[in-house]
Amino acid sequence: MRFLKSLLDLTRRDKQRNVDVRGKLIQDNIADEIRNYEQYWLEHVNRVGKNRLPKIALLYQLEGKGGICRPRRKWREQDYLIATGLSITGRIAVNLPRS
């Protein structure tokens, strides 16, 4: 963001919001781009055959007992939350197995 503000000759003292700077320079939010890429990748993996490596990696379940700390959120669960949070109708969210 510092680079984008320098393009407009702005400093921190100017107190311009990041959203306003991105709007002036017609830049997208990087979080939205990452979310769109992950969604596209998940749709692709759901289309490929079940013997392909990306599908196997997505559906892989670890065996054995977990650690004593709080379990980490899996990418699959995070993507399911993103898919349902964006209110995408069934096509993506239904294909995800819940564990």
C-alpha cells in the first residue's frame, strides 16, 4: 500500500484510506483476487477424476490421534466457510465432504 500511495504522492500525514487509494488507481483488493483463485481451483478439482492427485490431496484424511492443542482449520473447511459465506448455491459447497 505504501507503493500505491507513493504513486499519488501521498504520505501517512495525508490520512487517505486504502480503499480510496485503490479506487483512484483502479486496483483490486488482493484478498478478493485470492478468494476468486481459490474458488476457481476448487471448482476445477471437483471436476477432475477421483484418481487425480489434486483430488486425492483435497480429500485426504489423516489417521491417528491429533495433538493436545486446538486443531488447525483445514483448507477444505476454510473454503467451505468461504463458499457458504459468499452464498454460492450448492454447486461448490455440496461437493465438499464434512469431517
